[in-house]
Amino acid sequence: MRTLVTTHHLELTEPGQLKPAKPSSAAYQLVQAEVPSPELNRFLYASVGADWCWYERLSWPYQRWLDYLNRPEVVTWVAYVQGTPAGYFELESQDGGSEEIAYFGLLPGFIGKGLGGALLTDAINTAWARGARRVWLHTCSLDHPSALDNYQARGFRVFDTVQDYEELPDESLEPWPGAGAVPSA
């Protein structure tokens, strides 16, 4: 299915631009995944990204995941609520001192519980702590409707917007059948 997608590229160029979110109403523990694990990262990618059309990496074979994660430039941090993965972010160091928040998001059952702003604040602070001179990310019109607002509320500024047609999968993505249908609490 051919779809017009708008992609916004956003950045923070100094730590003082961060507008921290209030603490999360749901306490979480943030843990770095220090051992490269394609199984973990693919689970997070598929579980977080299914509703937002994250499909590019789903076809990656195990070795490609392992090669990608084995690079010192890439780190993964996972937020756990009561021992359960709730969300994650993946950072990638780039030339010139940039740190990209390459992937960021919550598992479906944790959306709307006040975690997003706090986890994004942690991702930004972690990027600065890794020595970044600039923290950036991108979001698109396929992402969660609050994604752009969350990024801008943390102080990110749009530095580029691009529109392009993408060929998206015809079938909706799910980590497994029915996973997207999370019952409300």
C-alpha cells in the first residue's frame, strides 16, 4: 500500500534545552541491555512498533541483528514496570558528536500510563551522558499521535520535514495475532 508519510527530524543542541517531564506515575526501573541480544531487540522492536508500521527490521536475519547490536555505537535501555518490559530506547552514536535516539517507545499495554515523557527524559539524559554534542531523532505521521508533541514538550525543535511516499505492508503488523488488541484496564 502506497502512503504519503511526513517525517520530522528534531534536535536538541545543548543540555539546557531539555524540558524534563514530571516523574512517571508508574515507577519503572531503567536497565541497560549490556549483552547484545537479537532476540530482545527484535521483541522490543516488533512489540513497540507493530501499531506504528515499524516493518523495516522485521525481515533482518539473526546475524544482521547481532552485527548491528555488537557495535559499540549502539546501546539499548529497557524500562521495566514490576519486572515486565514496558518500553525501551536505542541510542546510536554518530560522527560529529551526534547521538540519535534511533528507536523509542512503549509496549501497547503501557501507553497512556504516564511513562512516555519520563522515559524520553531518561533517553535524552543518557544521550548527553554518553558525550553527545547534539541529540536528535525523527518521527513520522505513522507514529503514535502524541509522539511529536512529546518530543517538542521535551524541548526538541524541528530542523527538517520531509514528505515522501512509502510502500507499506498490506497487512497490519502484530508481534503475534491479536497482540494489538490490548484490553483496557
